[in-house]
Amino acid sequence: MAAFCSLTGREMSVDVAQEVLSDLWSADEKVITIEHIQRTVSGFFGLRLADMRARTRTKAVAFPRQIAMYFARQLTHASLTEVGRAFDKDHTTVLHAVSKIETLIREDAKFKKTVDALAESVAK
């Protein structure tokens, strides 16, 4: 990636990375970014994108944020630290969120259906 940017004189960015790595994915396979997940989840819950990074700890904001963190871990190759950075949180907060959402999915069939439907929206 760095060599490509150096040779072409372009700055490193998500768009350039996707362009360079596009041959690794089939034409119909979409690269899902954390920002895309944040936008989709915040839209689903009627929140502002900024709420995903906010310090707000109310359930109306924290719970959707936890779901977005869960998706970020499941649908991207990002580490706990990278996901935490995208949400302006610590990696342990991401670990807690993933664990909580996984537990709710196992224990609540209705919640699992909601998460599955939201996952389809993220994958579009």
C-alpha cells in the first residue's frame, strides 16, 4: 500500500486501499468499513453519526453503539484497538460490547432477528 502511494504520488486513504486491494474480492463482494457500519446503525436507530463517537452513555445511544462495535468486529478485519479508535473508546469497551451483544443474540430470539436484519442492511 505504501509502495503504491509512493509510486503514484497519491495519499493513503480507505478509497485508495480499496482500489489497490479490489482484486482480492470478487466483483459482487463489498468491502464493509467501520464508518459504513456506523452510518447504517445510527440511521437504523435514528441517531446522528456523531453519537457513535460521543461520550454519551444513555441506553438510547450506548446500545446502538455496542451493536455497531459488534458488527465492526464481525464484519471487518479491524482489531479491538482499531474498532475502539473508530468509536473514540478503549479496546476493553469494544470487548465488553461484543460480549454483551453475543450474549443477547444467544438468549433472545427476537433480538437475534433484529440483529440479522440490521446485518443485511450493513452488507448492502
